[in-house]
Amino acid sequence: MYKSFFRLNEVPFSIAPDPRFLFMSEKHCEAMAHLLFGVQGEGGIVLLTGEVGTGKTTICRRLIEQIPENVDIAFIVNPRMSAVELLQTICEEFHIAIPHERPGIKTFIDALNARLLSTYSQNRRTILIVDEAQNLDSDVLEQLRLLTNLETNSRKLLQIFLIGQPELQITLNRPEMRQVSQRVIARYHLTQLGRHEVNSYIAHRLRIAGGSPLIFPESLAKQIYQASGGVPRLINLICERALLGAYVLGHQQITRPILRQAVKEVLAKRTPKSRTLAIVAGLLVMAAGIVILLIALLVDANFSWTRSKLVNAPSSSTNNSQEQPLAVATPSVATQSQPTTTIPTTSTLKWPSSIAFANSEKLAFESLFKLYGINLNQNSSASPCDQAISHGMRCYAGHGGLSDLIQLNQPVLMRLSTSDGRDYSVTLSALDHQTATLIAAGIEQRVLVSDLANSWFGQYVAIWHAPQDFKGNIFPNTRRQDVVWLRHAMEKIDGIKNNGSDVYDADFARRIRAFQLSDGIEPNGIVDTLTVIRLNVRNGISKQHLITDKSR
């Protein structure tokens, strides 16, 4: 219902375990590292536990996408079965043929062992993943332990991953389960997101869905965290209901009243008045009718607000201005009647009618480079990014949301769209929590961030100072001349003395990952363009900053 209203390519807060939407928080990165360790291990059991809705299944699906080609996987999603049924399911998942006569445990194990020996001879590995493993009975767990005994003289033939809720840990801690517990070679307990991660989580899912992170203002993150406890699934449910509420009210942004109503509906909270009505109604009907009526009242309490707003949803007006507006949102009766926060007066966000849209990119690049004291040669056949190289600069093209620009903290060229679908470029030179400073065709304008978000689809280009001899991404366990520069840059940040080595060793990789984690970059140890840009900003090499002091 609301996808086109918010310019979304897909629903951002579905509770389906889509690995594309997986937000790699620090905890999720650690969980993935444990699973990857298990993939590379020599057999045994890998244990991943976590509360309901923390993202265990989604991590598993992301893991499956990263598994090497020489690994065979069986993924069991409903393990509530007997030992014989489990063995049969495993054989079916690995496409192992079984005789039609009634087979027993020995038949299944012999067939599985033969298959594992065959794949081992082909230099292939075999992994069994059991989701919802807290539902496994003790005798089934014991049978899984016995499967880890399938081995050659040098290696275990089957790696088992058990994914489940905290009850699985309790089960394995029983004295009779000690033999199973001793086979666990890696274990990790996944907890909820921290308060500081909630806004990044919401922005991440909106970016993947093609939307703007500004739909959910950062100021609401605390309220969402308090309501959800940091559980991703609850966050999804609350945000999903909030989007629907904003849609029926004609709001381009989620407000606190909308969010409060969404939390109330998701958590099934009811007002004292509705509780009183339920009691009165219960007294007027017979016992059987009471049950039916309470169910009906519960459904009505959850959906009456949404249903009434859908009936009275306001229609949008059309902007017929001769000049092309940069923002495409049109106020509705509902938004006009709502109390608004006092915001500094800004100029009307319009593209100069005397300038052709076809010239916008050239003018935007010109404005962007001038911020760094560089004059582009418009008569040159070289592109602006090629010209940047002669000045020791490089172009960085990205796609994301406002949170990505805040993290980048550099002026950018932005690609926007008019209400009639025409694309053009402007330069974003400054940003605070309410306003953005744009340079459109050489004319500086200060506009509302919400207006900017309505016409921006996430594409941007930045320019940055490239270290001498920088040849692209720097990977751990390599030797390159630009590692010397990298060590010098890190010395200014963490204070560890630079030894002048050009080897990117394991100890230095740990320092890089710590820096990436502290700066909100995926802590993979790969020194990519974003990592270098953030090093430049932290070391004062980049003199131009996007975020103004007002927003700090």
C-alpha cells in the first residue's frame, strides 16, 4: 500500500529472513565469524543460540550464500521429529537414494557414510545445518553426536551447525548431554541490538529497499529501542505499522504520535476504556460467547485506528509551478493540521528555469571541485574524475542514505529527480539535523532536509585525497608500499608507533578492524576507499567537512 508513497522498491521491514537485509552489527559480525570458523573446521558441532527474533536464521541464509562451491549443505528448518525421521530427512536433503523397503537407522547411516566418503574423495566438504534446534529431543541430539563419529583417519566427514533459542544451551548443559556438549567446537550467543545500533539498523533496511533513512528521524531511535528491546523482529513489526500509519495520514516522515500508535498496536496494549468495554460485554453473553467476543475485541483494538484512517485518508495536491521544484512532496490537509516544530526559514527549493537540466552535472562537478580549490577545465576532453587525479584526488561514487553521507562527512554531488521524472545534479556542501546547503547551477540554497530526501534516490559522488602509491583496496596478509602510509595514518589515531613495515600482517589487521568498527564501517580488515576517506577525515587531511558544527 505505501511503497509508491515512500518511493520504496520493496517492503523494508518484512520479517522474512531475507539475507539481503541482514544488518551486520558487531554482534552479528561475531556470530558470522564463528560460523565461518566452523565451515573451515575439521568436524564437530558449531552452536549458535539467541533470543527469538534476533536474526539467527537470517545469518544462516547469509552464510549459505558465502559457502564455497566445494561444500554440500543440508538445511533442516523443522527438526521436531524422531531420530529415524531426522536421518531420513538428512538423506533426502543430500539426495541420497535409499531402498524402498522399510529402512532402519543402520540403513540410513550406512548410506550417509558412503556418500560422505565419496564426497571426501572428491575433495568436497559436507555441512548439516539444523535450525530451531531447541526442539530436538535428547535421543535425536545423541544421534547427531554419533554422526560426528563418521570420519577417516585424518578428518571428520560431517560438520553440524545447531541454531536455536537459549533453551538449547540449557539442554546441552544437562549431565546426560555432556558427550554432545563436548563435541561443540565453537559457540556464540546472539543478543539484541544496542540502543546506538537501532537507527543504523532502520536506515540500513530502508536503503536496501530503495528508500530514504529520513523516513524515520534519528530522534525516534530511543523510543523504538525502548519499545522493542533491540529485538530486530519487533523493530520490523513496529516500523512496518508506523509506515502504514504515516501513509494513511499523508506524512512523509514518521512522527512521535504515529510511532506511539504503532507500538501500541504491535504490543497489543489497550486503553482502560477499551478494557472496561470488554468487561461489560463479557458480562452480557454466555461463557462461550465471551471467548469469541474477546477475540473480536482484540482484533478490533489492533486494527480500528488503521481502518478508520484508510477510510478518511487525504488526497495529494499537484504542484503546477512553472519552475521545477527539487522536492516532490505535496502537503496534505492532515499534515497541515498537525503541529510542527519550529524550523529556520529556508529558500524555496527550485531548479533555475534559465539553466538546462543537461548542464546540471557539469555545473555540480564544478561547484564540488571549487570547494577544494580546484578549477575544472571545461574545455578538456578528460572527465572531471580524470582531471581530479592530476590534483591528487579521486572520485568515489556511492549509493545509500543520509546516514551514509553523515558517515562520509564530505561534500558530495547528488543526483536528484523532479516531480515529472527528470534527473539532474546538485552539490551538497553542508548538512545539519534540519537543513541542507545545496549549490544548484552555482546558486547556493538552504533547504529542509526532508525536502531534499523526497527528491533524492541515494546516488552521490565525492572526491577524496588519495595516498601516494595507493593502488586500490589493501587486503590483509599482503605487502605493498602504501601500507607504510597506512601505518603512519593509524599511528595518529591509535597512538601505536609506526615501525615502517610495508607488510599488512595480522596484528595490523586487528588495528584496522578496530578503527573500522569505531567509525561504523564493516570491520572486515579490507582498507577500501571508504576506510581511507575516514582516515583522512580523522587525521585532518580532508579540510572540507559536510557536517556543520550546528549538528554536533
